[in-house]
Amino acid sequence: MNGNGNDRPDLTELESEILRLCGLSALLGPGLLRRALADAGANSPPTAKDLLNALPKLESRMLAYLPADEVRDRSARMRRLLAAAE
């Protein structure tokens, strides 16, 4: 475990929380998030604003694995988290 409260040293606490909220497996989630961030031109490490800007890209990837209503619900929770973190 690293000092920021997650066991993946390459992720920030905010990224880890987004991954938890997105509901994808530990094998799929991090790669999908990294690609969504890259597609959105995010900084490294990403800010809350970067994550918010990448959310539409992440949502479209989530739709390949989760039902649309679940993606909508999870996205709303992610948006609330990110709005509070800005």
C-alpha cells in the first residue's frame, strides 16, 4: 500500500475512487480510465477537472460492459464526487 490510501501506486486517491464508483473489475477499470484520460488530453496526475472532462469518454467505454441505466447512475455519482473535489 502506498501513502495515498490505495494499493495502486500509479493512481491518485481520486482516480481510485472513480474506479470504485465505475463498477468495473480491477483488470478492466484502470486501463479504461487511463485511455479515457489520454483521449481527453488530461494532465498526469489528473486533476478533478481532468477527470470530469474525461468522464464522457469513460462512460462510453463503460457502456461496453454495463447496462446504460447503471452507467447513468454511476456517472451521476462520479460527477458529484468530482464537483465536490474541484
